[in-house]
Amino acid sequence: MPDDISADRVSAIASAARVPLVSSDAARIARAVAPTAARFANAKIDLPLETEPATFAAVQRQEIGR
């Protein structure tokens, strides 16, 4: 996984989140995140994440808009 963290990947994720990044910023972020990702990969830590169904998120957004 740490090998997968590249400036291109950071740029793609930022673009998908509509966060403007300069290419030098993407490279800097990739260099900063890679050591932590490597430690997680070596420790084989399993982090269960809960995901909410899309319908719940849609209903919640409607309630916020009221």
C-alpha cells in the first residue's frame, strides 16, 4: 500500500473531492503520508470502518436543509 501513494494518486483523490492542488503540493502530501502508510502496512492493522447506506445520507441531508 505505501508504494501506491504517489503524487498522481493524491491528485486524483483531491480532484474527486474537488480540492484544488498544485502538482508540487500533491508530491509533498504523498511524501508526508507514505511513512505512516508503510507503518500501518507493516503492522497489518485492521481498521473496521462503518459506512452509512446512501439512503440514510440522503435523508440526513434533507433534514439538515430544513
